[in-house]
Amino acid sequence: MQQLLVTGGAGFIGSNFVHYVMANADARVIVLDKLTYAGSRESLAGLPADRVELVVGDVANAALVDDLVGRLSGPADAVVHYAAESHNDNSLNDPSPFVQTNIIGTFTLLEAVRRHDVRLHHISTDEVYGDLELDDPQRFTEATAYRPSSPYSASKAGADHLVRAWVRSFGVRATLSNCSNNYGPWQHIEKFIPRQITNLLQGGRAKLYGTGDNVRDWIHADDHSSAVWTILSRGEIGETYLIGADGEKSNREVVSLILESLDLDVDDFDHVNDRAGHDLRYAIDSSKLRDELGWTPEYADFSEGLRRTVDWYREHQDWWAPTKTDVENRYAAGGQ
Ligand code: NAD
Ligand code: DAU
């Protein structure tokens, strides 16, 4: 049976991928996750114990990573690397864990897959390309130059460069993908969409950074997982694939849709302090993935996917409510 090592598999997108693999493939998964504030065992609940093993540990722990990668020996076995510090606002408050996990962690994994000659798929972000003007007719492609703005995106860019260097210099068998903004169940409530939903469910107001005109290109996490599986199955070694679902929306539009789906007044939001260095717009051209590997997203209607996400947070208050006060206190301490 195919074996996968999924780093960060107890986080928002990594756990979605583990569920995807369990439902769609004949594979076993070892999850390596440090269970930081962003990881949760609950996101993996209900999966078959004989096919999913959770190892709690650090991707920058060379001995542990070497041991886990060494367990992969079949022709289709692979490491899928999601583990990261992932929130821009946190990277502005304290960049150090971003450098440690995103850069040193990726380096540690690269050395292990090099030693054991194991295939790697590296998960990255469209933020490595910086931002676009609102009226720029070009979207990001695989040929766009790197121009990261934040400590988070710079650390992800550094990790991407390491992966490409290990492919070229050491013949490591790796593919890379850079995806746009994900939404869906199990996303930590510090992030934009779940923060607004949970504020409103608790009788508070939505919080828009700056003018609210910034644009993000939304994709459902299920579609991210199917794209990663496609690349893992049919992608060409050494290649990078951009993942996106043509989901551009301004933050203000997203807040309006959330307010609408909760039957609240369209004005139930506040403008709050803007993020330092706030990227204006991301937009992905995913033609290469669609044309060369035949991938298409399933969630064509963002408002419908968002409505289902609102319902999910309404039904899972036991998961997020215990951390809500702490998250909002952190934002308040930052001036919001
Ligand atoms: P997340 O913050 O929800 O989850 C990250 C997971 O990694 C958590 O389970 C955490 O415990 C684990 N982790 C953190 N540090 C670790 C360490 N040192 N060792 C082992 N595990 C560690 O993040 P996410 O939104 O699910 O993002 C996952 C990956 O996808 C990241 O690489 C991120 O850069 C990338 N990505 C995210 C998005 C998005 O919109 N969220 C878009 C494109 C790419
Ligand atoms: O583009 C992919 C990236 O998307 C991933 O690499 C990151 O891991 C992920 O966190 C996300 O980064 P963003 O910075 O775009 O996501 P965030 O949810 O933090 O913010 C989305 C937008 O909403 C951004 O323009 C900032 C704004 N925002 C955010 C918060 C938390 C608000 O207006 N209000 C808020 O309360």
C-alpha cells in the first residue's frame, strides 16, 4: 500500500488532504505535526486508525524526520509538506518561528528525502509573488518573479528556493505548488473568513483591515486537496504548479456575503487598523495545472461554499469557542 508522510497534517489544509486521501486512495498516512496553537487532533477524528498515524513532533527535528522519511520505501511513497507557521499577522509580531519552521523545517526535510531518495511535494503560497494592482490584467503564473512582502511570505519563498536548489543540485525528486487563499472547515479563527463568521455568531461585528478593498483569490480547501493529489499522481518532477479557482473577491465583498448568509445588516462591520505592508491583490492563473494535468475545481460558486462554511462554524462552536477570547485579546493588544 502507498505510504505518505504528511507534515502539518493536523492543520487546516493538511488535515483536509488527509481526509481526501482516506476517501479517494488506497494509502496509509503518517501525520507529523507539532500541534502548535494551529494544529488540532479533532481535525483528524474519525479516520481509520489502521491507516492514519499521528506523530507529534517538529519538522525541524532532524533525527525524528530522518526516522519517519526512512519508513517510506515503496515506488509511490512520498512526503507532502504542509507544516508551516502560516499567519501573516503573527509573522509581523514575531518572525522567529516562521524562519525556524518554514525555512529550517523545509531544509531538514530536504536533507532527509535526499538521504532516503524519497519523493517530496512541497506546499507553498501565491504570496511569494508579492501583490498586484487592482486593475493589473496579468495574474500570477509559474514564471512570475518572486517578490515577497511579509516575514511569512519571505520564509515561504526561502523554502521554495531551497526545494528548487535541492532538485537541481542533488537530484531530489520534488514538485512544488503555490496556492491562493483557502477557505472551508477547520480553518483557525485568527484568519479572515472564520474570524468574521465567529465574531458575528457571538453577536460582535466584522473587522475589515483598512479600506476593505484588498482582493484575495479564494479556493475551497477540498479543491486544494484534489489539486495536490493530481500533482502527486501526474505532476512532472522539478515542476511548479499554481493552484487557484478564479475566486477573486474584495474583503468587503466577502464580509457582505457572510453578513447576508447570517441575515445580518450589511453595515455590521468596522474598519480597523490596516496590516503593515498589506498586500493589495492576489490572483492566480492556474492554466498549467488545468491544461497539462487535467485538474478542475469542484466549487464553482464561492457564495455557496461560503454559506456551507458559515453553517460549519455555526455547528462546531465547541471546537472554536474556547479559543475565541484569546484570539480577540491578541488582536486587541495589537491595536484593534
Ligand atoms: P495552519 O496554520 O492551519 O496549519 C499548520 C500546521 O502545521 C498545524 O497543524 C501546526 O501544528 C503544524 N506545524 C507548525 N509548525 C510545525 C513544526 N515546526 N513541525 C511540525 N508541524 C508544525 O496552516 P494552513 O493554512 O493549513 O497551511 C498549511 C500549508 O499551506 C502551509 O505551508 C501554508 O503556507 C500553505 N498555504 C496555505 C494557504 C491558506 O490559505 N491557508 C494557501 C496557500 C498555501
Ligand atoms: O494567499 C495565500 C495565503 O492566504 C496563505 O499563504 C496564508 O497562509 C493565509 O493565511 C492567507 O494569507 P492572507 O494574509 O491573505 O489571509 P488572512 O486570512 O490573514 O487575510 C485575508 C485578507 O483579509 C487580507 O487582505 C487581510 C484581511 N483581514 C484579515 C483579518 C484577519 C481583514 O480585513 N480582517 C481580519 O480580521
